[in-house]
Amino acid sequence: MASGEEDGTLEETNNKKRAKGAIVTAWLTFYNIAMTAGWLVLAISMARYYLQKGSHKGLYKHIARTLKCFQTFALLEVGHCAIGIVRTSVIVTGVQVCSRIFMVWFITNSIRQIQNEESVILFLVVWTATEITRYSFYTFNLIHHLPYFIKWARYNMFIIMYPLGVVGELLTINAALPYVRRSGMFSLRLPNKYNVSFDYYYFLIIVMLSYIPLFPQLYFHMLRQRRRVLHGEVIVEKDE
């Protein structure tokens, strides 16, 4: 029979776990609500701009600050996985988040000549629709009131949206290549004091080629998630 002291220690431990769980849930709920709101603001801003101007020209510049803000905040998701408050692969989350941040900061934001490309609008629309669905899914899931249509959208929209987003990203990088080659941006030529050479043009080509092995892995990962969730198995993810 456990002593009173042992019972007290066990109860204290359980209370600490419950308190920690409540704090984690509160933080994740706040985070996902904030991110849902941010991407909704982005969607409304894009729609209003297009309705007012009748063109996508200048749209990226109009929404760039909001986009950079909320897409960069997504780095917190990698931290969530790393410290274990979200049970999702750090590698999968890191690849998804970092690839988007790279697209925003080191491609579209850095090369102004491509900001009016239709491919930029393509991946922006795809990202926005996907993120509104994804973050609202996590929010409702955390508060245990998940509408079926959001659950359905989360695990069906990506079938079309994911490939469209990849096409937009690849076309945008391809459009950037001539400007990168002419300007030599982000490149390091020999000789230099570091005695190393780096060519951003060829780096971007390698990035494009990396989609060949990475896209199927991430896409089939989502298909496996879809099969598990839509066939009635327990949802284990809170964030991704």
C-alpha cells in the first residue's frame, strides 16, 4: 500500500502535468488563432487589391509586409516539434517551413523583377487558402469542436493545392534565374579572403532539383495522414 507521502507526491506530479498541458494547449490555441487571423487578413488584402486595381501587378508589394511577418512566424512550429509539445516530425515541418521562408525572403522579396510574375500570385493564393484551412483546423481541434467541413477541407484540398503550389514555386525560381545570373547576387567568387566559392545561380538549380525527391515524400506523407484521419483513427497532430 502506498504511503500518504507517496500519494501526495503522485498527486503533485499529476497536477504539474495537467498545468503544463493546459499551458501548452493555451499557447497552441493562441498561436493557431493568430496565424489563422494573419492569413485571413492576407486573403482579404489580396482580394481587395485585385478588385480595386483589376490586375495582379503590384499585388506582391502591397501584401509583402504581412506575408513576411506571418510566414516567418511559422518558424515557431519547428520549435514546437523540437521541444516535443507537438508530435510531428521536426524534419518534415522544418523542410516545409524553411522552403517557404526561402521563397519569400531569398527569392520573391530579393528579386523585385519577378514580383509581378503570375507564378508568384499562384503560390500566394495556394499558400493562403491552405494556411487558413490548416490553422483553423488546428484551432478547432485544440478546443475539441472540429466542424466536419474544415476536417474535410484540411485533408482533401491539398490533393490539388499542394501540386499547384509547387508549380508556382518552381516557375518563380525559374523566372529568377536570369536575374540572378546577370547580377551575381548572393554569390561569392574566387579569389577572396575566405578562399571559398558559392554561386547562387547553381544553388537555385539544385533547389529546383531537390523538389524531385522531396515533393513525393511530403505529398505521400499527407496522403497517409488523410487515410488515417478520414477513416476514423485518432488525430494525433496539433500542429504541423
